[in-house]
Amino acid sequence: MRIGEIIESTSTHFVAEGFELNHPPALGSFVRVCVGEGCDLYGVVCYGETGSLDPGRRAVRRSTEESFDDQIYRESPQLEHVLRTEFTSLAVGVIERGEVLQCLPSQPPPLHFSVHGCSADETTLFTENLHYFRILLRASGLVPVEQLLAANIRQVHRGRGEDKDWLQRAAREAANLLKYDYDRLMTLLYAIEPTS
Amino acid sequence: MERSRLGVVTDGAFNTGLTVRLDADRSTEDLRVGEFVVIEGKSNRYFSMISDMQLRVSDPRLLSSPPDDAPPLVAHALAGTSTYATVEVKPMLMLDLTSDLDELRGPQSVRTIPMHFAALYEASEMDFATVFGKEGGTNFAVGTPVTMDIPICLRLDRFVERSNGIFGQSGTGKSFLARLLLSGIVTSRAAANLIFDMHSEYAFDKQTEDGHWVRGLRELLGSQVLVYSLDAEAAARRNVDVTLIIGLNQIEAEDIMLLADELDLTATTAATAGLLGDQYGDDWLRQLLAMSPDELAQFCQSSGAHPEATKALQRKLREVQRRGYLTEKASFSLIDEMVTALGKGRSAILEFGRHDSPLDYMLVANIVTRRVRRLYQQKMERFEETKAEADRPLQLMITLEEAHKFLNPTVARQTIFGTIAREMRKYNVTLMVIDQRPSGIDPEVMSQLGTRITGLLTEERDIDAVLTGVSGRSFLRGSLASLDTRQQLLLMGHAVPMPITVRTRSYDKEFYQDIQRGGRAQELPDVVATDIWAE
Ligand SMILES: Nc1ncnc2c1ncn2[C@@H]1O[C@H](COP(=O)(O)OP(=O)(O)OP(=O)(O)O)[C@@H](O)[C@H]1O
Ligand SMILES: [Mg+2]
């Protein structure tokens, strides 16, 4: 499913404008860009932001006693045209003719190409291997990396139908990668511990 | 055979051993210090011992705030990543997998170490068999690995070739092990045995600490074992072959020195015995005991002996004289006949019966052994002259309980046992010393013990003593300290390819059957009719 269009593209990450205001894809979820015949570039959503179309302008308060939240949008349909939602994804690999490569792509994805949400099957295929954790943990965005990885693990866990073995494997891999940073590791582990 | 993997080598040095990081699914609790393990290198297989284990954390912050009550996922993720264990492993032997020659020769001493990431495995039955050999002949099964049910063998021919020792606290199973080994030595004919049985526990049925009866060596091995007793009364009740009598003429000044402590003699007093010996020879003791005060004074004047010391000696030795097994004059014929039997490959147990005080034990063992040694020395000299194989004296092993009494640093230099430990290998006579406190034994003697078998020891001094002159003491120390209090032993030295911890074989019905099966196959050759022990 197309969910956005690339408006900024670099070797490490790409920014897309989302098609649905206020609803960027979930933090940590997988997205893909079809960059050629049978070749998809995979990314993990690492940041989302909604703001004014005009970068110089800040939003102003619109709620009243009677009208707030969703109702604001119903009453001011023009908001859809002056606001926009953007999200940033980290490039983490490519699937070319069914073969998974977890590394930075050789080319940034083309500007204005579509960003798709990933199906459960696509996510499952890409996450058989966990090398991409290393790329996530190197990210330099505003979201702390342990939170980003935790979000990703939660998303994939759900996407894979609550696969317990995968979760354990992921936890171990994360523990291995963060073994010299106990505090971050514990933040991550407690964040992915299933609540049930 | 599939071995189960424990971890990989990550660090190490030839001299100090290797560090192995345990696999995440392995717990230190499944391993034991002293355990026999195998490292699979590229071209060599290393038979090794676990010498130490450590718990590690990758980030020290974990130590200051350990995750208590960690939920399962967290705990699982931390184990083997942030928290992990390493074991220290010491290669003891290696097998060159690339050369066919080594397949034939078996494991060799270690000349190199494996590289990083060589895998560590639990030893399989095959590995034990490769290193310790198959049961049979002089390869005697003393026990099994702690966690497996396959035999660990001791080479009895090598065991008896040098003096050896069995140590351990009271109740660790020293005397039971001695019975096992003696049964094996007798049936495999590795050596003739002379056993000084202070507490009369070897020859006949005996009740164990847990209340059931076990068989004596005489009952198990029949006529291959002769029983001597010092105690005429007990001898009459039991199936004893010979009652041993000792003559005053057989007691030498050397014996008195040995007994100085038991008799509470000062050094001067003990030395007086020497002066008497110089003057009267064999007859010195009888002369001393018979001296009137005047005669005694006269002797002191003529020999320069100290009168008070001489009087004290006379008084003390008059007490000794009353022992039931002592007579005025005895010939050595009983002991000489015993040596003849030993020379034919039989074994002899000397029971002390009610004469089981240290004084009796030390006096008699010393006299008998002195004579035995003289005869063996003669045998050896004869063999060296004739060079005829038939004249080569059969190996003799003398079993000595409470060995520290004869081999403590003060007396070891003077007693015949000290001499045997130090030099009698030349004459084919060796000792099996049994003692609770190895620290009480002269270090020079300890260093001569080729094979040492030890049960649990707790005193630092004893542990040090038992490891005298052993390479890799620091890691054997760990294995020693981790032994159970009963029926677990550490074997090391000449008769085993590498040190190993074993669960001692049970001395029970099954063992009797094994021995009798093996024993029949190797029945003694017919004894000549004049042999007084022929049945
Ligand atoms: N191999 C064995 N088979 C059967 N029982 C054994 C064996 N080893 C030890 N035991 C049990 O342990 C008890 C003590 O063993 P043992 O008499 O050999 O100890 P020890 O080391 O000689 O002690 P001490 O130093 O007091 O003489 C035995 O009575 C027996 O019950
Ligand atoms: Mg004992």
C-alpha cells in the first residue's frame, strides 16, 4: 500500500510526505520503496512529524470549550491543505529477486518515488536475519537508538504473529550488541518485554 | 560419536592454559573443576582439564545495579551476552589428527595450543578410552568419571614400579581403594605384596561404616594371600597361616631411635642404644635387660654412656619386653620363608591383632621390612651376577598404613622405609604409603612417590604436601578441593596418562565376581611340594 512520497533522499535515510495527515507509519515499522524491477529498498521508520506546509509558520491554537480534537478538523477542512505529515526512514537493506541484503543501498531511492507500508510477509522475510540491528543502533536521529530498536522489535514481533522465538532471538541479539552499555540495554529490554 | 559443545577458546597461553567462553546455553553448574574435556583444534585434539571457572559481565554497571527479579525475556537475553562465564582449561595431552602414527601411539604430551575459536567439548566415552585405555591385564579399572559410567584405568605395572601414595581425610575410602588395588595387583600379577595391616582390616570380612559386610583379601583371593599374625590368640580364632614371633635379638638400635617418641626417650637415651649395639652386637638388648645396677654402671664407665640415660632406657625397654609376640631369641626363618613366598609372587598380610599400638606396629614393621630389604638386596645382587631372568627378583610392593609414623621428617632418614622410598626401586621394592596427613611425611619422600591418589583434603598444608613436585599444582588444587567426602579421588602421576577425578569403584559383589573371573584365568603356577603354604 502506498503511504507517502519521497521528498528528501540520502544514502542513509529518506524523508517522505505521508498521504494521511497526522498518521505517519508506526515508529520502528518497515517501509519499502520499489526502486526497480524486482528490487525493493527497505527502510525502518525512525521519525515522524506533522506541521505547517510553510516552514516559517507555526500552528496556532484552534480549540474552544465546545470544539476540540477531531472536531477541529471537521470544522476546518482547509487544514488538510495547510498542514502536512512527514516521516523519516532509515535505509536498512534491499530485497532483490527474493534475496535479502541487510546493508546500506548503493543508491539513495529516487525523489518523488512512492513509499509503501510492508506486509507481514515482507517484514517476516526481511527480519529472518538481525544484522540490520547494527544499522539502527548507529542512527543519529532525534529518537534514542534503544527506543528506536525497541519500537522496531515490537512492530516486527506483532507483524510476525507474536513469534516468541523470534522475540527471544531479537532480545539476545540486542543484548549482544549493547553488552557494553547496560543502561541502554535494560531500557530496551524492558520496553520489549511482552506485557501479558 | 557426537560430543556436546561447551564453548570456544578465546584467549590463553601455552604456560598458563586456555580461556574458553562458555556457550550461552551452558551453565557453570553443569561443569566441575577437574573435569576431563576435549578441545578440537584444526589438526590436534587436546585432552584437557578444567582448572577454574569465572563469572563475567561485559559492563561493570551491571554489578552495581543487578536486575533483580528480571522478567524471563530479560534474563534470557542477558545470559551469555552481558553476563557470561569463562572456564580455564589446561591441555594435558594431545593427539595429532593428521598423522596416522599418533593414532597408533596414542596421545602425546602437549607441544602446542589451539588457535582462537577452537571448540571445547565434553569428553565422550571414546575420549576416555583413548586416554585411559581399555580394562584388562594390568590396566585396572579404579573407578568411573564423576558423570559417566565407563571405566577409568590405572596402569598397575607402572603403579608398582615406583613408590606411591594414597591420601585423604578419614573415611574418604583409602583402605577400600587399597583393597581394590591390591586385588588388581594380585590377580594381574603385577607385584607381590607385603601388607602391614595395623588394624587387622585387610585379610578377613569386615563391616563397613554403613553396616554391611565386605570380603577380606584372603577370602577373595584365596591361597594367593598368606595371613600372618602377631596375635597368637586371634590367630587361633581366625584362619591365619603363621603366627609371627619376634626375638629380642632382632631389635636393633635403629628401631629404638624410631620409637623414641612412642617410648618418650630423649635423644641421649636413644643414642645409648647405639653404644650398647657397638659393644654387644645382636645381643645388646638381652644384655641390657639383664644388667644389674652394678653391671650397668660398669658398662657406662667403659663405654662412656650416660648412666641416667642408660637406666631410663633399661626401664623403658623392660616394658616393651613384656609384649606377647616377643621372645628371647628368634631366628629369621619365619620372615625368610615369607620372603621366599613373596619371591614366588604370593602376597602376605601381617595382622597386628590386639597388638595394634603404634609402638608394636612400628617396631615390628621396621624389623620385618629391614630383613625383607636385606634379602631383596641379596637377590638383586645375585641377579646382577648371573644375569639370568629366573633370578630377577619379582616386584614387591609394601603397603604401609599410618605411613607418617615411619616417614615423618624426623625419622624418615633413619628408618628402612625412608630408604626404600628413596632408593629401593633399584631392588624392585616399592612402598604404597597410606595416610590421612600427607603433610606429616618427609617432603623428600613425598617427591619420590610416582603415583599419588588422593581423596578430599581440607588442610592447606596437606594439599601442598600431596602436590609436592607436581606440575600444574594450582589447578589440581581446585580439583582436590572439589572432591566429595567419600569415594571420590584424584589420580595423578606415573600410572595415569593425566590427572583425573574418579568416583571410586565399589568394593562389592560385582567386583568380587570380576576379580574371581580374572583371577582364575591367571592362577598361580603349581607350587613345589616343599612349599609350606601349599594347600
Ligand atoms: N570403594 C568403596 N566401595 C564400597 N564402600 C566404600 C568404598 N570406599 C569407601 N567406602 C565406604 O567408606 C567407608 C570408609 O572407607 P575407608 O575405611 O576406606 O576409609 P579410610 O580413608 O581408610 O579412613 P581412615 O583414614 O579412617 O582409615 C567404608 O567403611 C565404606 O563404607
Ligand atoms: Mg583406613
